[in-house]
Amino acid sequence: MNDIVEKARQHFGKLVEEQLERVEQMKKAADWTDYSKLKPIIIGIAGGDGIGPYITKHAQTILEFLLKDEIANGKVTLRIIEGLTIENRAKNMKAIPDDVLVQLKECNVILKGPTHTPRKGDGWPNIESANVTMRRELDLFANVRPVKVPELGIDWMFFRENTEGAYVLGSKGINITDDLAIDFKVITEQGSDRIIRLAFDYAARNNINRVSVVTKANVVKATDGKFLAMAEKIAKEYPQVKWDDWYIDIATAKLVDPARQRDFKVFVAPNLYGDIITDEAAQIQGGVGTAGSANIGKQYAMFEAIHGTAPRMVEEGRAVYADPSSIIKAAALLLNHIGFNEKGRKLEMALDICAQFEAKMKITGRDNGATGEEYAKYIMETIQDPNLEQKWKSYQ
């Protein structure tokens, strides 16, 4: 018994040391990157696994189309990053092999397809999620996901903390005995401050008068309690923004309540809860295949589709019919982030028209629908319409 307790104590002590070191690193974090001063802005393209390379290729084509002049004059460079595949990661027994991480860090922003995270019984070694590792290595602390359903009056923006909570230590739990397993969760003052502040700042800059903070602070008192306490403190700095707090269980219920959906505007949540409610929100929008995701840090940013790798589509020869909407939406978020707001806005309007309003072309995932390539061409043709904005406004 004493040996078991001592082993657990040493394991926990090492985790505490690692997290205290991370706190010190956050205290020394650099300022935000000014993309207007960069030449070139290097956009990394990583296809990932399964349907990832198929859909990422279409988003790349659209970026090349929209950034044609900037690529020609050297303001923007697109760089293909090889090696972020499950085969290469398993070969190197690392979530992100060292040489691939070097390539990622040479880029300013990254557009990434879905990557496979091994789970027990799937035949791959138990390596950590590439997403979790990338968020930690590049300090991509904010996962930002917009969800819009105009006919329901839904216009939501989610700020999910990316580098703390249950996920950052998700692979560092301990099996004490055959009868007892313990996992860990971590919340810091610095980590909470920066994600909550980002949400309130977004609301204030966009004249949005509501931020909803999602926790389970009534039960998980130390970590969630700290997050909620930080929200209360930061809210005082934004008197023009009203705020409220919700427990994750009731928040998930209210997201599907037609009587309450219109009331919500901006959400901010720790990692696990943010993961849950953003996937739920994407399903309300039309499925996880319709939602893009931004992972923001002060130095780097990564933009991705939020769905999985859909290996069955590849096995059945249907990958060419995979819906690229999610990663194309991510490309729009990328354009906005690096300062090409008008190009990003045009892409978002075209996505709305193609997916929700005109819908002249349907993606079904099978040969009774459009291919991803055909759909990407439809989007680019829509962007070129001289009446794009007028058409988009007519649907609002």
C-alpha cells in the first residue's frame, strides 16, 4: 500500500512541477503577431488523415484563388507540410514528429485537415492527439468557433479554452491499481484570464451585449470555481457587456430550446465543456461537417475542420464526395485572422448562399451528390458574382 501511494505521489508531483513551469511560460508570453508587418505570411497546409487530404485540397484551391495577387507579389506563401499522418506519427511514436513540428513552427498560420487520434483496439499505438499536442506546442490557447442559423435567429461565437482543463493532462492519468484509475484537470489564473478576456473583448468590439460562461463550478469547485471567479473579475472591466453563467448540463439543454436560442450570443468555456457545446451547436447548424474552427495563440494560429477523418468513406471509395464546407469555413476564418477581412467575408457569404440559401448543389457523401471539387468550384463561381453581397443580404 505504501509503495502504491508513493508512486502516485511522485507521479502527481511531476505533473505539478510541469504545470508550474507552464504558468511561468505564460507569464513571459510574447505580444500578438502583427500580420500586416510580415512578408511573406506563410500559410502551412497539412492534409491530415482519412478524408483530410481530399477536403484540404479544395480549401487550398480556394485560398489560391482568393489570394492570387498576394501570392504573386510575395505577400503570401502557401507551404505544404508533409508527415502529419497517422502512419508517420505511429512510425515516430510521437503525436507530432520533431521534423514536422519544425515545419509547423516555420509557418505563421496553418490550415489543417482532421487527424486520427488512436484509441484502444484500433491497431495504432497509444500516442497523444496531434491536435492536443499542436495546441500545447504552439500555445494555441483559444479555440474559436462561429455558428450561424439565420432562420432560427442563431448567431453564436464560442471561445473554448484550448490548453488546459481535462485534455491537457488527458494522457497523464494514472492506473493506481487494477481497481482504481485517476485522471487530472488543471486550470490556471493566466490561462483563464486570456481566454475569458478574449471573449469579452470580442463582444465589446462587436457591440454584442451578452457573454455566457459555461462551467460545472457547483460540483468541480477548485478548477471550474477558479474559471468562474476569473470571469466575474474580468466582467467588471467590461461594464458595457452583460454576462451570465451556466452549468454545462443545463447549457447543452438550452442550446436546443427554441425559446432561448436567440438569446445567446458569445460563449466562453473550459476545454471539455467547450468541446461538447461547440459540437452540439454545429449539429444545430447542419452537422459538424459545416463548422470550421480557429485555434488562436499570440504567435501562431491553426484553422481546421472540426469533424473526424471518416475512414469508412475512404475505404468505400467515397472520399471524393466528402463535404469540404468545414475546412473551407476554416479558411475563411484564416483569411480574417491574417487581415484579409474582405476576402474572408466574401467567402463566408458564398458559403451561406451555397449551403443554406440557393443550395443549387448538394453534398451527400455519395455519388448521388456533388463531389468536393464540384462544390469548391460552385463556391468560387459564387464569389465572382458581382451581386454577391446584394444577393446575400436578400436572404437575411
